[in-house]
Amino acid sequence: MVYTLVFKKGVGGKVTRNLNFCSLFVYLAASVFWMIDMFYCDKFSFSHGMTFHIIWHFGAGFGAYLGIVSMENCRCVALGKPCELRYIFGIIPYMKLIATSKLE
């Protein structure tokens, strides 16, 4: 469904497409850490119990979050709602609806 909406029909534009690519890249990169953890769990362990599995959880969560933000943008564009992409701490994107005046 995402492929059809975003890539075939072009709903959401460049912002949605870029967020989807980032989402996929982050999730797949996190999956590499999960695979390393699955096969080499005993060999790779950082201090205080930190393992690659924890890195996978952060990556998978952030990848899923980017996918949700891209779908928010896609929905706003499809409904004709004015919105813009903003960032928290310069790295965490979120969609902000732009208020329009109804007094005009």
C-alpha cells in the first residue's frame, strides 16, 4: 500500500518519499545489528550489558517512527491540509500542521 501511494501515485511528494527511504534504510541497518547479535551473541558484548540487540531495538523503533511520520505527511497532503516538516534537536522529524485563519 505504501509503495502504491508514495512511489507509484506520488502522493505526499518528495518529503514523504525521502522519509520512507530513511525509514527503510534505518530499519534494515538495525536488522544487520540484530543478525550479528543472533549469530555472535557471546562474542560481542559491550560494558554494562549493552549488546547489539539493544541497538536493534533503537533502530527498529526509529525506523518505524520515520515510517509513521511519512504517512502523516502523506495523509496531510492527500487531505489538503497545510503542513511542514520540523525537527526536534535537529534529527527527530515531526509534522506540524500550519494554522490557517478562518476570518478571511
